Amino acid sequence: MGKYKRGMIMGFLVFAAAAGCVGCGSRTVQADNHIKVSLYDFNLLGEYTDYVEAQVPDAEIEWSVGKNTLNFYTYLQKHDDLPDIMTSRRFSVLDAQTLKDSLLDLSETDLASSYHSVYLDKYRNEEGTVNWLPAPGVFDNLVVNKALFDQYQIPEIVSGSVSGLTKEEILSYATPDLPASRMKKMRSQLIEAKKNASDTAEGTAFREYTENLIKMMETSLQQFKENNEKFEVLSSLVKEHVLDEKNQEIKDLYDNLKEKDNLIKKLQEEAAGREAQRSGSEAVRC
């Protein structure tokens, strides 16, 4: 591969690396400005390819869509048909080893040096060469802790924001201390009030109404917290009282069983004594 071709490919890689894990082949082609690129997905065709071509106008780029696996490139390697640049999001260290002799070493390039060494370690061969460059982080899935969403009433907060409520208005009812039904009612009142207001004198009246409503909600929330705290204290006292009663019942039951056990032992001893006396009397008569 000529120096001009190599330099053009290095420049191309700067923009191609955004697509996925990128490798650079070492095959020779007929024209120095002709670059054959294999993409892993049809979705990359269009805006992405147009953008890359605009950044490298001197290159004659031949785009193709392969498979999102290195096994595909291993197959092309066997048939001496590797592209100049290949992309993949399913990177396999084992498969990469079978391809390394057919790929350029990128470890000393300016592009590779722009990566933090930690990010290249996974792609580094035992001898220190690097044939593949990782892509930026790509979003695949979103994992949500539904319990936390329910605990902090996130749906109510989002609904308020989407409906145009201000941060202060949302904070007036968005609290984990309120049940969802109460929050929904308070949110609906605020939204309805804003919907009925205008930019005229009614707007001023609405702001005053909103401020008063927020104050009422804050007072209501404070009362709810106080009542909730009182309930928790009372509940704790009731629990302690019930627990004490149960403990006393268990103790009384244990003492009762112990007393009956002692009584049974005493009766058994008396019965054994009478049996011994009767046996002695019969022996004397004999």
C-alpha cells in the first residue's frame, strides 16, 4: 500500500471510527485514492456515509454492507478479499487474532495515540500491535429501577413538566411523602388553573391564585407530615404494647406449663411411693 493511500486511510479512520470498532486492511488496490469500506449495518448508509465522504473529498470510497461479526472478515480473508477498512460492533479477541496478519498496525498512529491506553488494551495484541480501534460508547438499552420511580413519583414529576408547570410548582406536590392519588389531584389543579389563565389581568389573578394554592399545598403537606409522624409514633407505641402483652402471655404460659410439669412429677413420685409401700406390705403378709 502506498504512502498516499495509507495517509488517506488514516484520515478516513478519524471519521469512520464513530461507526463502530474499526480495522484497517493492508491489501493493495489499483488506485491510491480508492478505498473499500465494509459497514456492519444498512442504517449507516445515508447521513453517515455522506458526512464521511464530505470530510475526505479526495477519496473514492466504495461502500459495502457486510455482517456484524469478525467471522465475516475471516471468510473474506480466506478468499483474499478483505476491504481496506472494516467495521464491527461485535468484537471478538479470538477472531481478531486470525485477522491480525492481514491488518495494519495502528499503534504508532496519531489516531491511536488520541485514545486513552485503557481503551486500547482490549484490542492490543501480545506483541503490542493494535489492528482495531474502538468506537465511542453506543447506547443500546435503558434499564430502569421501577421501584425507585414509584417511590419518588417520577411519572407525576414528568407529567407536570410536560404540562408546562414550573419547577417550583412541581416541587409543591412532588414528594415521596404524598401518595400518588394526592399528587395527581394537586397536579391536575395546577394544570387546570394555568390552562384557564391568560396574559391579562387574569394572569395576575392566576399567579396570586397559584401562590395561594402552593401555600395551601405546602401547609397541607406539612400537616400530612406531622400527622404521619404522629401516626408512626402511635403505631410504634401500639406495637410495643402489643409486643409486651404477647411476651407476658408467653411468660405466663411458660410458668403455667412449668407448674403443671412440677405437679406431674410430684404425683408420679407419690404414686411410686404408694406402690412401694403396697409391695412391702404384701411381702410381710407372705
